[in-house]
Amino acid sequence: MSLILASASPRRLDLLAQIGVTPDAVDPAHIDETPRKGELPAPYAARMAAEKGAAVAARHPGALVLSGDTVVACGRRILPKAEDEATARQCLNLLSGRRHRVLSAVTLIDAAGQARHKLSTSIVTFKPLHPREIDAYVAGGEWHGKAGGYAIQGSAAGLIRALAGSPSGVIGLPLYETRTLLQSAGYPCD
């Protein structure tokens, strides 16, 4: 049974390795990830995971296709992937001293084309951030390309006061949900 990971994220590959899974191929979907007007965070995350999976499954008929999407949400607001320092600073200033949700959706499309979906929701609480802490974090660069402008697996871990939920989901792929989906399709996991 061939497994295709529909993601360009090296973090997702590393996370899969933690449960003994090595995809046979990696094929990023390259779809439009623009939220629809008024789209809420959870439906957006689920839609992105499903659309990424469908796009890649069309290129790999008969394979298992695993896709995911992780969204950082502050209230009803979907925070962007930080592609520049200004966006990273805006996100960190918004998250400073607050709780927010991290929604990590996973889709598995089986060899028959049937899609299964799971959604993990975690609550992350940042400590109040001093401007010097934001400056130091931004200078380190690990925010680049990260939803909400931070990477919990890096130095941002020292800025997070509490986490309720899935640490792997916050990183980018909730392993419990992923393992459950893979096993339900007959794919072996550790």
C-alpha cells in the first residue's frame, strides 16, 4: 500500500517518523489557500486539508494520500503564515498574554477514493511578551512560514505558559488522529 504525503512541510515528515511512518512519496498540493470571506477557522482548516488531499489523490490513483492543515486562530480570526518580520511581530503582539486555538485538520484518502477526516483543537497560552522578547524571537527567524508567526518546537516554547491539547497538532500534524486514520485504512503504524 503506497502512502503519499500531500505536504511540503519537513515537520510533518519528522512527526510521521515518530509513529514509524515513512511515506513512499511527498507531493505538495500547491493549491490556493486563501480563506473564503467570513470563513471560520475550523471549517477553513478542514477544507484546506480536504482540498490538498483531493488535489494530490487525483495525481496518485490507488494510493493512500495523507494531507493536513494547521491554523492558528485568535477568536474568529485566522492568523496568517508569517512571511515577513512585520507579520510575525503583528501576530506575536496579538498573541501576547492571550489564549488562542490551534486547529490541525487531517485528511486521509484511501485507495478507493474515500476520504476520512479528523480535527484536533489545542489551546495555547502565551505569557505577556516584552518588546525585547519579540525582537529576539523575530531576530532568530524561526517564525518564517509559520502559522501565527511562531514555532512551538523551537525557542517559542519558552514563551508559552500553557498548552492544552496536542503538541504534535500545534507543530503541524496531530499524531493521535493521524495514526487513527492510517490504522482505519489498514496502514501499519508503530
